[in-house]
Amino acid sequence: MKRLSDEEILAGLRKRDNRILQYIYKNSYTPVKQLILNNAGSETDAEDIFQEALIVVFKKLRDAPDFELEASFSTYIYSIARLLWLKHLRHIKKIEIDPLNRDMEDRIEFEEPSPVEDNDLRMAIYQRTLLKIPEDCQKILQLTAQDLSSSEIAEQLGFRSEGYVRKRRHFCKEYLINRIKDDSDYQAMFSD
């Protein structure tokens, strides 16, 4: 199946198109499964959480017919699954262990995902935030990432001087960092 745009995926989900569901499983399930397996879960947990995430998407589409994505679909469903898994892990921690098995309590450990190891989500947050900053900032930061010098960037973007590029790059980096810190998924990574 050819690569589908996010709009095609949402349109297919609204129509309950089975081919779209197969496409979503093929292209979005593996990162969710990996997240859960790496954080005290099983394949069955991953399947359940992925199903729950799809249900959340279906409800969102039902309740908001004009719903549009702010990130890619795979990033969106990954974020939902991650939040569902965190909620599940928090719930597990609150379960009381039978008093007859108190000695087991010391042997059972539940770990929440470490924010530092959640590279996929951090990259997704970075990418979607990058798309929301001014276009000249996007270009400057992308060219900087390609190791172009300030004078090369100035020439390529038609700016008057490399000094302007340096000042603008500093502003753009600070602006991007602040927007990332304001992101609710980013804040959720470091809460608790």
C-alpha cells in the first residue's frame, strides 16, 4: 500500500475503512509496542494499549468532525498510547497486594518509562514544534543542522550579513526551546 497522508488516514478512519486500519497497524504499531516492551509491558499490553489509543482517535473524530492533526498521525497515536501506558503504570502501583503475600511486595517493581529514554516522543515533540515556529527560523535551524556556516546561510537565505544570521539563530533556538517546554507532552514526560 502506498504511503498515505494524514488527511487520507483521518478520512479513512471516519469511513471505518479496514484498509486504513491495516495501514495504521503496519506503520504505527511497532513504536508503541517497543515503548511498552521497554517499560515493563508485554505484547498483550501493547496490543491492548494500541487498541485503546485507536478508540480514543475514533471518539475524537466522532466528537469533533472538523478535527485536524497538529503532528503526524503516527506521532499522535504514539502520544496517546504513551499517556495511556503511563496511566496504566500509575494504576498498577496503587493496587494493594494481598496481606498474605506481603513478602512479594518487596520483589515486585514497576518502573515508569524514563523520560531520558523516550527518544521517539522527544523527537516527535521537537519535529512538530519546529513546524510551528516562524518559517525563517525553521530554515536557519535546518541549515545549521546541516553544518552550514553563518555566511553560507546568509547567502542561501538572502540575509544581509552573517552577524544577522548568528543573532537570528540564537533567537530561533531560544524560541524553539521555550515552545518545546510549553508542550503538554514534554511536560508530562517530566511530571511525577
